[in-house]
Amino acid sequence: MESRARVQLSNVYAEDDSQTSRSDEGSSSRAFEARQGNNLPSAADFFVPSLPGLPNLATHPTHPVNLYAGLLPSDPGEAGGGGEGSTGRDAELYFLMVKARRSAGRQRLVLWFNGGPGCSSFDGALMEIGPFRTVPADQTTSGKVELKLVEGGWEEFATVVFIDQPPGTGFSYVPTNGYLHELDQGSQHLITFLKNLYKVFPELKGLDTYLCGESFAGQYIPYFADALIKNPPQGFNMKGIAIGNGWIDPIRQYPAYAHFAYEKGLLKEGSKDAEKLEERLSRCMEEMERYTDPMNTPINIGVCQSVMDAVTEPFTQELNGKRMCMNIYDVRLQDEYPACGMNWPPDLTEVYSFLRSPEVIRSLHAEKKDTAWTECSGRVGAELRLRTSTASVVYLPTILEAGVEVLIFAGADDLICNYKGQEEMIQNMRWKGVDGWGNSTFMDWSMNGTKVGQWVNTRNLTYAKILDSSHMVGFDKPHVTNDMITRFMKVDFSLLPGMLASSSSKIGTKNRLAIGTMSTAAAGIPLLKGGDSEWEAWYNAGSAILILLILLSIVAIYFYFRRKGQLRRRGMMSLSKDDMNGDGDDYDERIPLGSGERVELEDIERAEGYEYTDSPGGERKRRTPRRNGGHSTSGSGGGSSRKGKGKSTRAGHRSVETDSPTSSHGGQTVFALGDEDDEGR
């Protein structure tokens, strides 16, 4: 499915896929020997000692990397299923291999495939699960794009081989008339490639091996796994497969566009935009009813392609003189129309500059292909016609029943291969005699106390949903995906004495150590809502404003009464006698001038444990000290009665004076209120 965006929008990065064979290929016998893997270069010929920004990779002081790269023959010949006639003839697959930095008990091998079809696995190496990231030219002393090393890569505990396939993808080579047309042909090319990889690197034989990838690799990987179960190369030991945001089951994925849009709040059910979506989905469902045999279900269904468009169209709008649209790989973001995600991730510009540098091409042993590297080859996608290839979901139950572990993971903000489709696919699968999830339950997955997703395991299938992440989960959450893959591969950190784990990981109630965490916000232009969703945005904004006004009102009332209390502490309040008796109509509050200092002095004196009264001549007399925790009553005949608080030496206990408020002074009863209004609150 990714091919729809990656191929139809290939005008973003124009490419010329015309290729010519090397003039030095010589006779057909030499070409046949190359196809069979004879006369292969040695491992030393593939070694990459340095790259721009990273001299002496293998001896880096904190992050040593043993890197190998180059082309290996993949053509099994017509008899080997590689394609009829010229199809696949003389093809060579390009690989970039990063040796494992650590070993926890067992050696592991990951084979990584990006999707497309026709997208290079340098996406994975330089932007997702690899140890490298690009550094923009304006941040380097050389003035050119360079690389830096980062933590969180999957090479931490596994040798990772990034493979450009089918032939013609990325730096892989195929003659102009040799492109593949079906997925089973790609499987046979991979098997031949692996045989040759083992010849050059025999230490890879017997390792626990995992086939991993994303997007359209959801078609590649089940085909590869099925072929490798039936015809494994000598030394091949497949333990598991892992597919991220994969296009696997079109029958579930197309309707999931509507389910995802409603659940995410992109469209509101019952709106005009939703009606358009439902109309297109209805036509799609009618077409899908034709495919009752899983072995004859196509990978793409033409009439259904417009269902996703119905979700994105309301978000296409003019912004600052540019036409913008939803990023189909991360619905939190937008992109320029018609790219709609093809310009993303933002690192992509630097990746192009880096991989088109003559110095880099030489260092990576990628000179054979005479056209510039491109992220996704439109020619590869167009030639992969898939006329006899059925949707790969049909192979998953047999792979599971063969004892192979399966991991399906999904970034929660991807639209094109969204998590709703993955979950509904699993729910509708049957393996080992049980439907879907069985009795398993979803568990929260957290790192360092922060929820990062959900996790469920049933009958050797694991499903992981990663929050706040896109189609390329490793780009957004490298340390989360590192935790995910090490869990899946059952890496035991206790077998690494002296290793310092910098974070903790928890699924359900079970804790374990993890290498580290790094939170990455969505990198790109934030999405602005449009269409019917715009009203919902205004509605939500109005609700937020109303709540804010209520909170501000509460704060204002609080400060009003606080200020009022402060003034009353410094002044006096006058009430009419009738008001005190409940007969008055008016409430007159005022602060007598000059009263503030007197009240404050009395408060201090009372705090020291004494009470003072005024004699008729104006002389102040000190009365008997109050007992701690007791009550003191003022009963002087002509003096004013004051009600205040005494303090007990016992923490938390207050003593209260209870003078009778009946003494008159100029027709008014005067109270020094202090804090007594707080009593009993």
C-alpha cells in the first residue's frame, strides 16, 4: 500500500531508473558464475573503515562500529524461480551490515527490509533502527553532510543487515529489462543472496535470525519466511519475524481507515466528510466481497484506494501561499501537496545529499549502479505487478504454527498502515485452533514510569502499539523500539556483567532493565484541521476557553476574599446594632482610619500570652496570662470587647476567646476581626 504514496508521488524526487550493465561483465559464463556466487570478494573487500564525520569507525572510543557494505549476486536463475527470461538476470542486492556491539548469551542476526515497494533500507539505517544519523552541512566544519553515532540502534545486541531489495532498489543492481514482477521471485533472490552472504561471512551461520521491516515489508517478510521454512539455506536459523505498520491484510486495512479516523477524531461521524468516507467505503466493501478465497485476495484493490483519500481530503488547504495536506505517515503533521508525507522525515534532505556524495558512494562500495541513489524507486514499484501474488496475511498462521515467533508493531499516529488495521487483522486470524487474541489481555507498557504503549502476547504472536509515533516508529522512539526488539529476541541483560542500564521497562506488573529512553516530539509541520473537523476544533477550543474562564473566576474570587481578609486584619468593620440583631436592611462595611496599627499590636501581645484592656482614661492594662490551650474571657465593664485567637503550645490546637458582643461604643459594637472568620472552615 505504501507504493501508492511512494510511487505515485515520486515526482517529489525525480529519478532516472535507466541502468546499463557494466562493460566488464564479460562473457555469459562469467555472468553465470557471478549469479551462482563463485569468485566472490572476501569480507575484507566489503569493510568500511570510515565515513564522513566518523573516521576510524571500528576504533571509536565510546561506540565502535564494524561496518561492511557492497553488492552480492542474488539471481537464482530461471530454474531457481528468479524469473523467466531476462527477469532478475544478473541481479545483485546491496547490503549494509553493522556487526553486533554486545552479546547477551546468544548471537543474533537481524535482516532489515524497508517497504515501498522499491524503498531503500537506508531509511532504516540512517533514520530508524541503525546507529547513524545525519548532521546537516551547515553544522559541520567540512560544509558537507556528515554522520554521527546515536544510541538506541538495534545493533546493540544483534548484527543488523540492511538489504536493498527487490533488485533495482537503492544501490541494488539489475539490468534495465531485469526487474522482478512477483513476490515469490523476490523470495528466491533473497535465498540466493543469503547463500552468498554466508560464503563471505560464515560466522553468520547458525545465528538466531529475525526478518524485520516495515510498511510494504508486511508483504515481503511473510513471503520470505514461508520460502525459507520450505527451503532454508544451509546454516539458516529463523527464530522470528517482526513487521512494523505493515501492509499485510488489505481486507482489514481498507475499512480501518474509517475506524482510525473516527477514533482519532480526524472526522466526526455523521458529518458531511464522514458521509463521503462511508460512501467510498461502501463501494470498497462491495468490491472486496468478490474475494472469498484468501489465496486469491489481491494485495491492492483499486476501487478501495480512494477510502484513505476521503480521510485526508478535508485537511488539504492553503496556508501562507502554499497548498498543504495531511502527512499520511504521521497524522499529527502536514506536508506540501501533493507530497503529503513524501518530504518527511525532515532528515530525508540530508540523507539524499549524503548518499549522492561521490566520496560516500566510494566508501560504501556502491559504484556499480550508474544512477543516483533515490529513496524509493518508481520503476521497481511499477514493475512489481503482483498479478499472481496474493495478500501475505494468508501465510501468517502457517508461520506461527511452524514455531516462528511473530511481532506485529504499530506507531499509533500512522494513517496509511494504521494500528486499527493491524489489530483487526489479528482478531480475524486463526492459528493453533484458536481465533484472534484468544484469552489474552492488553497490558500497559511503560519506560521510566511513563506509558509508551500497549503489549499483548498470545500463542507466539506479540502485538505492540507504540504511542506518539508514526509510520517510522524507530525515527520517533528509537529507545522504545530498542526495548521492544530486545524483549522480542529475549535478550537477557543479566548475562552482561558490569553493564549499566539507564532506565527501567515495565509490561503489566513485570519490570526489567532497559538501555535508555529518549522522548522525541513529532518532527515536522503540525497539522491544522479543516473541513467538518474544523468545527469540532472550534467546539473543543470553545470548551477549553469556557473552562479557562471558570478557573480564572475562581482564582479572582479567591484573591478577592484573601485581600478582604488582609484588609480586615488591618482595619475594623462597623455594623449597626440592628444588623447584629438581624433587623437591619443594609450592611455597611468600612475600615476606620488609624485602626490598623492598634490591631496588629494587640495580635502581637496576645501571641505572647497576655491580653490588654483599655481603661476609661485610655491607659492600657495587662491582664492575667492565658493558660495554654484554654479560653480567656474579657469582662471589663466599660471596655470594648474583642474577639480574637490565642495560640496553644500544642501543635494544631487553637484557643478561642468568646467575649459577648454586647458592649456599646457610640451606638456601634466594634470587632477586631483578625482571622476569626476562618474558624471552623
